[in-house]
Amino acid sequence: MNRWAFRNSVFFLVFIAIFFSSYAMIRAERFGGLSSLIGFGCLHDSVCFGSLNSHVLPKGAAIFPTGGYDGQFYYYVAAGLYGHQDILDLSSALREEPGPGRIFVDSLGFRLPRIGFPLLSGWLFLFGARALALGMPLLLLLSHLLSSWFLFRMRPSAGWLYGLNPVSLLSYGLNLAEPLAMSLAVSASIALIRPAGLPGSMRNAFRWWSSILALLLALISKETMFVVGFALGWFFLLFAWKRTVAMANRIKQVMGPTGAVHSAGAEGQKDRTGAVAGLYAMASYWALPVWILISGLLALLWYYHAGFFSGESAAGKMQLPFTGLLDFLQSGNGLSGGRGLLALGIFWMAFLSLYFVLHSILPMRTDVFSRSDRDRKKRAAGIGRRTGTTLLERRLVFPGLALNLLLISFASAEEYWLTFANIVRLFAPAFLLMSFLRQRWLFRVSAGWTILISFLLWWNDFRHLM
């Protein structure tokens, strides 16, 4: 196929839409209709959320006899929020009669903190249960297509890597919040990182504030997006510090005794005005890191209020680093499948982190072959070919990957590595951040790993229809 096709935005969007939609159709064919994407479940002679919440389910909904999956709880919370019903945990089922006015979930500490997806999709319940059941996966698909298009406009290859990432694909088929959370985080990152969106560009105030709101929604949609939020905060913190130091040196030159100071008259007034303007500029540089910090603190307060940090929540299940990975490798089960590829991905993420550390410490030959000042400026900005690493890679991708690696290392509870669906979702920040890699060989290896997992995931469902 002509390489031009891969740079065509229409072909890109159509391909991603067909790839994701076909995956949904395959799962719907396997498990009994489009409602199966939600993952309603019922364990006979045990917990049966399908029966407890039958009054909010669409007619003829597919109910898995194996208990279903987490996507059903996003549906229940959304229906509870917009259906004016009390959301109760499973222990309350022993005291409260199931029926209209009450919705039961397995744990409030698990489900309520991740409220972003139910908040943005729950209004569909006003049009009926079927509208919500069909609309939630549709919202996930549309948000993924939109964010993929944003990345494609920035750099086509980045759009392909992110657009075909396995976390969004799997989560779309299971009605999980990751595609929406990642889309919000991607949109916020692109809008803030673009030069026109940097602090001090007050002309872009709407884009700035909408990006902060998108980041906040991403954080309360899925807790793994705190990794992306931290990376963004670190990136703009270093940016603000560098520009503050540069501006302080300029002010010193204007106001210092060695500079050309004009103590009176128009020239003196001009110097003082310039110094005051410089101080205002210094303050504006710190506005964005501060607001990113505030959005993170607000999200943390919500998680605390909703009980996420209690012993029952995911935050209470962390153990010794890499215990789960070592147990999985020693067992030998699943090494040839998707989980084995994820284990290889951990080593690749560790290599990338070490690579960026070395490039930050050791002097690299990045601009030796530049023929002009313009070329050097383009290389410093990360535009065009480069033998070293860019600031974006060192200050955004590296800290994000390192923190994501730390997060995965603490995923040592047995259920994380028990299934591919549980562990792959922890890699969501990595797949997002790898789309910002600029070095060609690093990007190609990352893209190959990402797309291979996605196609194996698609094939695993497709082969059951043959």
C-alpha cells in the first residue's frame, strides 16, 4: 500500500473506526448482542448483580453467568446518578430490599471514585436503559477517534501508535473508562504542550482552562491518569523554572548597577516598566504548573472522600514491588500470550527509562552536524531528525514512563497478573506517552510492541467465531 495512505487523515479515521467496530461486533456475536459489551453478570447461588439491578437493565440484556466484568458497574453508577437512585454496596443488600430506588455495586470504594465516565455518559439514561447501554460504548469509541485524530494532526505516526493501542481496544469491548480517560488526557496534553498553549499565552485562555478541566475529568475517570498528570506537571514545572531564571537575569541586567540604567526621564521609566512587566511574566510562567497541581489535589480529595484509599479499594492491594510479575514468570502460565508480551514491555519501559537517564547525564552529540542556527533551533524544539533526545522526551515521556513502571511494580495482588484484561490496563499511561517519542528507532520498537498486542487481542476474539 502506498505510504501516502498512512498519512491521510480520512483513511486513518476509517481504519481505526473499522478496527474498533469490528472488535465490538465480534464480541457481540460471541456473547449475545450489543448489550454484552457492558458485561452484566450473575453468579448463580451467589452474587447476582443482574437480578439485584434488573430494574435498570435494558430488556433482553445479555447476562454473563460467570459474573460479568467491571464495565457493568460504570453502567450501574451512571444509572444511579441520573436515575435518582441510591447507590449502595453489596453488604447493604442484606438490609435493603432490591428494587426501584436502589442500585447495588460490589464496593463503593472501587466504583464511586472513578466517576468521570458515569458523569459524562449517564445523561443517556434519561432516554432509557437501552440508550445508556448503547451510548456508553459509542462515547468510548467517539472519544478515542477524536483524540487519535488530534495526535494524528500533530504527527501521523503518533496517531497510529495511540489509535491502535490495546488498552483502548480492550476497554472499548468491556465498557471500561480507559478510552475516555486516555482521550481526555491526550487532548489536554496536546493543547497545553503546543507552543500557543504555553503559559503567558492569554489569547488561548479558553483552550488553557478547557485543558485543565479535561485533565481533571481524566483523573477522576481512571486513577492511572495521575501518571500522565504528574508528567505534565513536571514538564511545565521545569519549563517555568527555566523561563523564570532567564527572565530574572534580564531584570538584573536592566536594574543592576552594571547595566545601562537611566535613573530619570523617559528611559528610566521605560526600564522600570520593563522590570515590572518581567515580574508579571515570571508569575504567569507558574500559573500552569500551579493549576495542574490544583486539579490533581482536587482529584485526590475526591478519591479520598469516595473511599478509594480504604482497605477495600485498589489502593489497599499493593504489596512488594514486582512480586506479582515474578510469580507470573515463575509459573510459566501465559508467557506465550498477551501477558508475556506485557512482561517484555516492562523490560522495554525500563530500558527507555535508563536510556533517557543516560542522555540526561552524559553529553550527547545532538547538534554537531547542524548546518545553520535554524537547524539547531529545530533540533532543540524536537523538530526533524535528531541523534539525541528531545526536551519533550526527557521531561515528559521519561518521568511518566518511570512512574508508570513504579505503579506496575506495585501491582502485586494475585488478580492483576491472573488475566490479561486486569494487568494491561495499568499500561495505559505508557501507551499514551510512547506516542510522544521522537527518536525513530525508539518509536518504531514501541509502535511494533503496541500494535502487535492489539492485533493479537483482536485475533483472539475473532478465532472463536471460526
